[in-house]
Amino acid sequence: MRTLHTDTEREAAAALVQDRQRWLALRRLPVAARADIPALFRDPRTQPAGLFEDGRLLACMIPKREPNPGWGKGPCLFLGGVHTLPDQPDDITRLITLWASDFAARLGLPLVRAEALASHTLDAEPIAALLRRLTNMGWEVQGSGPGQEGDRVARLEIPAERRSGLSPLIGCRVHAPHTATPEERGST
């Protein structure tokens, strides 16, 4: 896992997001409607991060310190714009979960929060299947409502936890994210 520094890395993340959005749309699954997510990954000010394996980008996100994401209480590491390479196993999401929990603990933050698009009730498919997989990984569903981009989302959180044995499995070269400003809260 590392911060995306170069224009080439950020462009690869934007392309991954576009591929994922196209994959979702072809399956009639929810796609963010209110934000140009690929553009956020091209913008170096957002400090996006990527999960790589053997030089191949498998996932990308925008981690930020969030004093209050608009739901939940207290500060957290907020994972915005999480996208994985289409047609990959849940192992990628599991690695992101383990890394994020450890990274938040190392930053002194008590929680990791994220959002998943949910155009219907949380017990309706396909969001219900996704939420079952995420809760099996340790995420807790904190209800639903408008997300940071205004779309209806499922709100997720997981406690921060130091994972000392994680480094052989996943290395971390992500810079400590800055605290999100009010303007940024509406842009990932």
C-alpha cells in the first residue's frame, strides 16, 4: 500500500475507477452519481493511495483524517472513493481492511470509516451480500443515509487495531493523511 505520487500512478488509479464504474454499470449496480471520482484520483492534493501487487494496481482509495464525517462520533481514518480492480476476489478488500485498521491505530485514531453506495434498503440485494462479506471481515454497519458525496450509502466502521504481524503480508508506504477540510469533506 502506498501513496500515489506520480501523474502516471494517479492516472492508473483514475483508469481503475473508470473500469470499476463501467463494470458496476454493466451489472446495473449503483455508481456514484454526484462526483467525478476519477478526477479526484488525478488530483495530487487528495493524496490517493493504492494497493499494489507485483507492480500491478489492485485497488485505490483516498485516506484522510476525518474529525467528523457527518455521521458517527469522533475522529477517524476515512477511506473515501475505495475502488478495487473488477473481477478480483474478496482478498483485496480483506487486505485493505487489515491495513486500514492497523494504519488508523498507528495514527492514533480509534476507528476507520467508509461508505458503500446503497440505492435501496440495506437488506435488499446486491448491497446485502456486500454488507454480509464486510461484516464477516469485521466491519460494522452504522445505518444508511447521505454520504460525503450526497449519494445514499451504507455507513461502515471498524475499530483501529495494531496488527504487528501484518508487515510481511502488506507493506505500508502511505503518508499520514492531513485532516480533511470542510471543502474536502464534500469531494470524496
